Amino acid sequence: MPQDTMQKAVIYCRVSDSKQVTKGDGLASQETRCREFAGYKSYDVVKVFKEDMSGKFASRPAMRDMLGFLRQHRKAGIVVIIDDISRLARGLEAHLKLRASLASAGGKLESPSIEFGEDSDSLLVENMLASVAQHHREKNGEHTKNRMRARMQSGYYVFNAPIGYTYEARPGNGSILVRNEPVASIIAEVLERYATGRLQTQTEAKRYLEAQPDFPKGRNGQVHQSRVQELLTRPIYAGYLTYEDWGLHLVPAKHDPLVSYETFLAVQERLKGTAYAPARKDLNQDFPLRGFVSCGHCDQPMTACWSKGRSAKYPYYLCDTKGCVEHRKSIRREKIEGEFEALLGELTPSANLFAMAFEMFRDLWQARLKSAEDEKQSMRRQLSQMERKAAQILDRLIDTDSDTLITAYEARLREMEEQKTFLTEKIAKCGQPLAPFEQVYRTAFDFLANPSKLWASERFEDKRAVLKLVFADRLPYTRNQGYRTAKTSLPFKALGDFHLGKFEMVPGGGIEPENLAMTHHCN
């Protein structure tokens, strides 16, 4: 038969997702079978449309293209060949909608697997097969969901790897999350800094991430605020899995955490509270003291600016509070920052005082290690009591029919589960030093011995860290007089008291500067 007189046909092939395109031959095998059918029927195949999209949707890119092609050649009455009824759709509603669209575009549906007809019996069989295809899709979805939920209950994450992790196949475990360096370490550092207050706000965390060359950013070179929120709120980074849609909450994960659960809770508490010395939009590297130094008259934070002279611009700090006697009276940047550097120099302890303090902290370290076992036993008793209370609440939950009480009991159980998780982790780590005393304390004491060294860094983040680690409040400054008495943080205050003979051995908990981690303490 001459080709120009042959019945024209198109082939439509579909698989559920792109993985089946790259890892399987579903599209190719469908096309082969449809071409074989077209040859048997003496059809001239003029075009093939291929799709990688779920059959539950009626609107699909290749399907839209094919309907447009059919409309352009409506007079030809083109035949549409599909391998199986499930390739057209995996749902009765989508099937009926597409059948109507094909007929409206002038297409005629055919398949080597089923004979389509317009009589009542043929339509009944067709609709039944479409319903079976829908049931099969839904059943597959249920099986997949159940398998994923069961695996997640066992501690394995089942969705796309979160930033900072990647999947790795391991014998006996299947695919498991592993650290993706250096991004994992960057995230861990952000969480630790936020938990301890070295990063006061989410904006500061965002700026820190943007300053890391290895951290992935958007096209504009920035980290979106939602990414920062995600990093700070996901328990997966503390080694726990939560997926409320499946009723899973704080399931201990098999992968290695980036931070402790204690750190995660500290981050959540800081997210709920009001951060101290928040980062401002106008804070920049030209003025590291901006917002941290306050006016000695009105006690409001100073601002800063560049002032234009005859031939150049000059940097100044100033009070911008209306009504203040120092309103808009400028202070040269080199003066106020120079006096600040002198103030830091005064905080540097003498070598003898430093050595004595170092030995004093060593004694405190040893005392804490000796008391750790008693604290561990106390926490074990707390955990046991909490488990008994949880069992009692669960019994009440089972016996009640009140929706109000059910909600209250479930909330209380959720809260107790979080407390139990916290206690369990604390018990496991109680009394276990993060590192030998010399290693941990040398790092902290290197900073205490010379905070000016970190201030001299070219990194803006280091300068801001000095402000937060050394001082407990804003620094009051009076023009023409200088800095007033500054409130220093606990470590520097302890060294100052020791120097003046005010220091006493601290019972029980000892001295634990929140920003200078010493050990996995228990209280």
C-alpha cells in the first residue's frame, strides 16, 4: 500500500518518573510493541510522544503536545496507539477526561492489549480496567509508604538527603546518610555558634553561611532565609527523625549527628526567645563596634557613618538619639576603636595570674569528673520516674473518650518523650570529656590570655565574636571621656576577681562559661 494512503498513527509512551527513563527501558519496550502493532495494522507511524510523569494526572507535557498535534491534523483521523490502558492513565477520572480530549481532537485510541469500542460492553470493560489500574497505583503507593515508614521507624532517613548529608550504600544497612564535607562541618559550626550565642540572630547565621566559600548558595550568591530556618529547626542534624504525617517523632537515627540533642534544644530555646544585641541591616565591616557601643549619656546604642569631606570620606561613630545632649556629635573611628583595643589590653592577665587560674580550673575539672557518676545515677532515677509517669498517662489516654483530654494527654506524652530523649543523651555523655583537659582548656585559655589577637583578625565575624565572648553587655562610651566600666563575661570576671582576691572555689557546678565548652557536664 502506498505510504501516502496508509492510515496515519502516533505512539504515546509513558513511565512514572525520570529514573525509569535513565535506569530502565520502559519507554523503549513500549515503543517497540506499539510499532509492532502498527506494522500488523499497516499504520504509518508519523510521531512518537514520550512521557515521564505519574498517570494519576491528566495534564502532562507530552500529552498536551500530542493533543495539539491531533487537532492540527484532525481531518486525517489519526490513530493513537498505547501499549496498555494504564499507559494512558492510572486513575478512572483522568482516563475518562483524556478519552474525551482524544475524541474531541479527532484521535482514535487503539492498543495491542485491549480493543476499544463505543458500545456499552466495551465501555464497561474499559472503565473496569481503568479502575483496576487506579487501584494498582494506589496499592503500590500504600506499599511504598508503609515500607518507607517502617524503614524510618528503624532509624533510616528515606527522603532526599538534607543539606550536609549524602547517601552511601553500606552492607546490611542499604543507603544511609553520611556526612557530606565540608558542608556538614559548616552546618555543625553554625548550630554550635547559634546555641551558645556567638551568632545572635538568624540574620547573623545567614551572613556566616554566605561567608563560607564551600557552602552552597543561590544564583545571587546569597543563602535564602528559609534555608537558615531549616538548618536551625531540623532534629535530623541532632540524630533524630521526625515526620508528623506518619506519626513519627524523635526516632533515634542510624546516621551520625552533626551536633548533640542538647545543642539542638539550646537552639530551639534561643529561637523562642529574644536574641541579645541583634544584627542590624546597617551593620557592616567598616564599623565592628556599631550597635555594641552605647552612648554614655542616654545609654542607647551608637550608630556610625562615613562623612564626606572636601577631598575624601571619613568614618565616625555617633549617638543618633533625639533629645540626647550628644545627639549627632561625631567621634572619630580611630579614637573609639583605638580606646577599645586599649581596653582589651587591660583585660589580658599576667603570666603568673594566668598560670594560677589554669591550675585552679584543672582542679575544678577533676572535681567535676569525680561527681559525674553521682549525677548520672540521679538522672537515671529521673528517667525511670518519667517512664512510669508516661505509662500512667498512656493508661488514662486509652480509657478516656474526651477529645479535650486526649489532646492534652498526647501533648504531655510528646513533651515527656522529648525530655526522656534529652536525659538519655545526657546520661550517655555524662562525665565523658570532649577532649583531654590540656586540649580543651588550652584553646579557651589562649583566647582568655590575649583577646586582642582575635580582634586583630581581618574577619568581621571574629571581631563580633570578641564582643560577645568578652563583654556581658553593651559598652558605654562618653565623648571626650572614653569608656565607662565595662561588664565582662564570666571567664574574664573570674580572672579579675581572682586577681583582687575575691575568688572562691565554686561548689557543685563549678565555673562553666557557656561559650567555652569544657566537658560533657551533667547538670
